[in-house]
Amino acid sequence: MKLDPSFIWTAFLQLWSAVPTTLYITVVSVSVGFVIGIITALARIYRIPVLSQLSSGYVTFIRGTPMLTHLLLIYFGLPMLVDGLSAHYGLGWNSAKIPMIGFAYISFSITAGAYLSEVVRSGLLAVDRGQMEAAWSVGMTTPQALRRIVFPQALAASLPNLSNSVIGMLHGSTLAFTVSVVDLNAKAQIVASTNWKFFESYVAAALIFWGLTILIERITGLIERRIRVYSKGGVA
Amino acid sequence: MIKLNGIRKSFGRHEVLQGIDLTVNKGEVVAILGPSGSGKTTLLRCINYLEKPSDGQIQIGDFTLDCKHAGKKDIYSLRQRSAMVFQQYNLFSHKTALENVIEGLIVVKKVGKEEARKRGIELLEKVGLGAKLDAYPSQLSGGQQQRVGIARALALEPEVILFDEPTSALDPELVGEVLAVIRRIAKEGITMIIVTHEMGFAQDVANHVVFMDGGVIVEEGNPAELFGNPKEERTKQFLKRFTTEYSYSI
């Protein structure tokens, strides 16, 4: 078998149609995961009873098991739960109505939540306690202090880790093909097997992933430069 | 007027404050002296409720808080009556000098942005930083940061400003500029409680000096009396180190 460089371009064009799916999965899982991450990180830092133990358990379990396993657990477990509840309460739900990508959204959000919980926690811990005290001393309430003083600094501190997680979720989204979601990688497989040009299609997929990753790095760089002006140092 | 009544605070089994009573009149400048571990900083932090006292009452102006039954609302209203100047400055590091000063005005006092800016600029000019309005804390020297910290406290027009060793983290060269600012605002009749190791400064700025050791007030009085003629043995011992030269030679 010989390499067909021109097919890389052909595949490249055909793969574009799957890029939105990959991006949707990434954006949804990171956004929902970020919210989960903030809640669980705060619960653990402030040692809120029950919630903090639940959060710690969630984080260790999810980080201790592979992302593919989460997807399969949700894929096989969720329908049982939905149909069970539906039968018990007569809700008329049907698990067959859940779109395939829904399983990916749910399970990857759970995955991202655990990793982002650690990202958020390290960001919050990076903010000096004196910042909170200063906010209290000017009369702010704890929620005001968190929102206006602590969170912006925590975000700046956790940006590199955050971008790392986004890239991880972008690449991890390829696992969605196991539940028949046609993401970038699954599309590459389809293009490859219909043309018998596997290597070329996967090269095209790799290039697109690389491009998207560079884009994420650039965007992070821009945000970082904007929100970290304050730590430049030197004398004004 | 500030009145502390039977303030107690323990960290674990160690009782750092063993029932402190202190009255500070309006316009008075009180200096608290004492060795490390005497509880003076803890006392100051209790007044701002950055530490929760285990017992006692704190009265600032017409507001009294009983530490045993203090709710969130009580704590917030107590804090709004005082402002703290920290040893490590603790300026909001993601905000400029001006934003630091007006943050409390806008968020807590609900002053309009324009008016707050005007007041902030006035205050920064007053502490000699009119040219550094848009500088971030990381771009300022320690002395400049501490002066922003003082402006931030002044902006809130609290009934008392609490200074927690305001010059201890500074280069010896920068101590003077900060003390000069504190001295100037002391003359304006603002009530202040200052925890300090600057004996000379305490002696000439304070109207009232408190000496603490081991979680209690050992002795208090006017500066001439306390520095010139201390009554307690512990006070004499402490002050001796600052008034006499070292007895050994190198």
C-alpha cells in the first residue's frame, strides 16, 4: 500500500463536518464540569458537612477510573435508571429517546467536573488568605469577597491548568465514538474505511486536532495576558 | 468610642487573650506594645472580627456585639465600623491603587462610581500617591503599598482604624514615609489603635499606651508616664531593651 498525500486533503475537507460535534462535546463538558468543579471545590475548601465528603468521594472515584469507563457506565446505567423511575412513578419517559450525544455530554461533564474540581481548588488555594481578610475588613460579605476579590485571582492562577483540562477534554471527546457519536475521530474512521485509506484520514484528523489545540493555547495566551497584567511587577 | 469588655480568645488549649478590657475615646490614638506572642495582634484582629473571640463584648460607637451570640449580620456591621491596615498590606493584587481605595466605597457603601473615584483620588493624593493611581500593587514599593492600604482604610470613614504592625514588613528606609502619613492622619482626630514595635513613634504619636504580655494588659497609661516611669516590673524589663544601649560590645 502506498501513501496517497492528495487524499489527506480530501479527507481533511470531509472531516470538517464533524468538527462541530467534537467542539460541542468539549464545550458542554468543560462548561458543566467547571460549574461542578467550583461547587465541589468550595465544598471541600470550606469543609461543608456531607457535601465536602460527597465531593471528595466523587473526585477520587472519577479521577481513579478511566473516562471510557464513565461513558460506558452512563451508557448502560442511565437507561436503567430512567426506565426504572419512569415505570415506578408512571412518568412515561423512555430511555430510547435520549440522543446518543446526550450520553457523551453527561458522562464527560462528570469526568471534567472531577478534574476541574482540582484545578479550581488549586486556584483558590493560590490566593493569599490576606486577600479575603482585606475584603472582610473593608466590610464585604463573604460572597462579595469571593466574587470580586478571590475568584478573579483564582482564575488567573488556574488558567494554565484550565487550558490543559480543555485540551484533555477535546482529545478525550474522541471516546464518544464508542456510543456511536460521529465526532472527528469517528468521521475519520468512516472516511478511511469507505476509501481504504486509513493512514491518510487519521493524518487529516490529527492535523485538525492539532490546529484546534493550538487555537486553545492561543486563546488562553491572550486571556492570560489580559488578566495577568497586574502581576507584571516592576515600577510603573 | 470603642469599648472592649472581657475579650477572650483561645487557639486550641492555649488562651491567647485572657479577658481584655479596653476603652478608647473618640479621636484618641492608642498604641499597643508588647513582646511577640503577647496577643496584641490577635486583640486587634478580634476588633475587626478576623478572629472570632470566644467571649466578651465589643462596642464601636453605638453598636455592641456580644461575641457569644454574634450572627453574620452583626459581624458585617461590626466590620463596617472599623478598617484594618495590615502588616503585609494585603492590597487586592488584581486591582490598581485607585480601585483598591474605592472598592469598599462602591461595593459596601454603594457610593456612585464617579463620586468614589473623586474621593479615591483625593485620598491617594493625601498619602502622596497622586501619580500612582493606575499602578498595580506589584508595581509599588512596600511603603507605597502600605500608604495605599491606609488610603483604603480612610476611604471607608470608619469609627476606628486598626493598624497591625504597619511598618514591620518594610525596609528601614521606607518606614519613615509610612509613619509620616500615620502621624498626619492622627492629627486629624481619627481614632486609631496601633500595634507597633516603633517605640519612638508610639511615644510621640499616641495619647494612650497599652503594654500587653501573656494575653493580659499589664499596664496602660499616657506615654510620658508609661515610658518614663513604668510601674510594673514586666514593663520595665520590656522597655529597658529599647531605652538602653546593648550592654555587650563587639
